Amino acid sequence: MSRARRYAAWPGLLLLLAVPAVSDDVPPSAAPPPAPPAPEAISLLGKPLVPAEPAPERRRLLEDNLARARGDFEAQPRSADAAIWLGRRLAYLGRYRDAIAVYTRAITVHPREPRLLRHRGHRFITLRRFDDAIADLGRAAALIRSRADEVEPDGEPNALNIPTSTLHFNIWYHLGLAHYLKGDFTKALDAYRRCMDVSRGSDDRLVAATDWTYMTLRRLGRQAEAGALLAPIHRDLKVIEDHAYHRRLLMYKGEVSPDGLLAGNADPTDIATQGYGVGNWHLYNGRADEARAAFDRVVTGSQWAAFGFIAAEAELAREWRRGGDSNPR
């Protein structure tokens, strides 16, 4: 009889051999802690970036949504729509590299589908791969020239369940953002001008496009043009979800103070968005130390996928490269 068969015939013997002797005086060792998740990206300041763990109920919701999206994709593996939703659901769980892999496979099947390029470009921004984002979003912009605009459905609907963005808007918005984050404000302005053109009909699109266009113009030293953009901005705009951008614009108009913008705010994404705006406001007004403090506060937060967080990183990284700090955050 082979050794394996002998042991199979004596399961009690296997159990005894498998259990080490434990002294009554020595407590059993604790289970090793789970390995930390692998970083999704490295920040512009050299830090590994690991997705924040959502609250248990939210995680269950996100996982359920992902399971449905995966089932749809497995049933229709050549569907661009199914690939887009699978990628979006993965990204909502912080699995940005997996989302990019899904989009990349789908693009080989649908190389002229601007929606796939738009979503992959967005997630390249998340991972700080700005050149890759510009390549994707530039291709998407070329593909929509002869294509009518369309509303983009929300993955996480707002309180009114009214989608506020469109395909054309998101392509130009994210293309402008990628150029802005690289510090190429001239190219960013070109994209944001196009974004402003497709912002009509929605106060949410208006405040988002105006906000980044204003900041781009200020960086180019075109203060009068930037100020003129603020004329349509007022407190009574019917903003559904982009309240952080709205309040940032009101600060630029002088209707909300920088301190008031951040006072009592506990939402980490809003802190990133509004904190970056506060830092910019100090920069525009020659207060470099205050700007640096605001950017530092942003990058100590947890929402590293927020655009304000990435922009604050970019500001600090540029300062470090200029020699302003030998120990980047």
C-alpha cells in the first residue's frame, strides 16, 4: 500500500500529525494580519496610493453592482456598453487598474468608440498617467466631431436622479484637466473653451466648466477674462450635485470667504475640491505660504482620486522640482 493510501486509510493519524503540540502555558499564536492591498498608483510626490476601504453597507452595494455588471459582460463580452459598466463598477471600488484593463480589451474590439476612450482617459488621470489620458481623450475628441452629443447615465445617481453630464462635455472636461495637471495651461484652455460650449442647459455643467476655465485663465495671467466668466455665477443657480465647484466660484467672486469655504466641512472629497481652490486663491493673491498650507492639507486626506487632490499634488510636486522643498509630502 502506498504512503498516500495508508494515510488516507488512517484519517485520525493524519489529524494527529497535522496538529502541533501546544503547551498549556503558551497561548495559541494569533492569525497573521491580512496583507495590505497593493497600491493602485504612485502619487506625484512618490507615495503609494491604496484605495480607502468603504463602509460595510456601501461596500456591499458596490460589490452587488459589480456582480451584476460582470454578469452582463459575461453574457455579452463584445458589448461596449457592458464593458463600460464593468469598468465603471470596478473603478467605484477603487480597482482602477482592473477598470483600465477592461477598457483596453474593449477598445481592441471597438477602436472607434469614443465612450471607451473617454472612460479609460479618466482613469489614466486617476493613476497620474497624464500623457496616456491626453492620447485617449484627444482621440475621443476627434471621433465625436461628427457625432451628436448624448447624456451620460450616472453610475451613482444624484438625489433627483437627473444625469447632469454628457459625452462631449466629459471628453473636453477631462482633456482640459489632463493638460492642466501637466501645467500646460494653454492647451488646457483650448479644451475648456470647448467644454464651455457644451455646458449650456445645465447649471452643474456650467459651474464645473467655469471653475476650471477660470483657474486656467488665472494661471495664464488673464485676470480680466477670468473675472468676466464669473458674471453668470450666482447663489441661486440650480446646481444638483456640483455644489463644491459652485461654492468655489462664489469664493472667487468674493461672496464666500476662503475660511468659510472649508468651515465645518467633513466630506473628504469636498475638502480636496474646495481646499485646492483655497490654495489657488492664495496663490493668485501672492500668499505662497498659505497656498502651500492649503495644498498640504488636501494631500493628507484620503480621497486621492479626487481631482482637487491630484491638482494639489501637482502643485507641490512642481514646487519641489523647482527646488522649493527637498522633502516632498
